[in-house]
Amino acid sequence: INKLDFTLNNMNATYIEDKKAIHIKSKDKISGVFKDTYYGIDFRNDDIILSKRGNYEFVNKDLSN
């Protein structure tokens, strides 16, 4: 993935290259509160593996583990 940055409805997704993670920012329709979710991304053979990560502090750590 060279660049991933898109917006869809109440969601915005961005690829963080140096962290090998996808950051998804979504807005709750009822409360209006924004939620940040991170997915680690790995490529194995012809498969793309997404693993849900915790909060922002986790993304600042090394995701290669």
C-alpha cells in the first residue's frame, strides 16, 4: 500500500506507512463523538492480514511484533 486516504459517510481512513497501520476515525451518528481505531496490516503471500490494535498509545509503539 503506497497511499490510503479516503472518507466514507462518517468515517475517515488513513494508512500510516512507518507504523504499518490503518487509522480509522469514525463519528458516532447519535452522540457525535469521534472514535479512533487502528488496525495493524501485514501481507502474507496473497493475503492481507488486518489485526485490530488498541488506542493511539499502541500505535506509537513498534507494530512489527
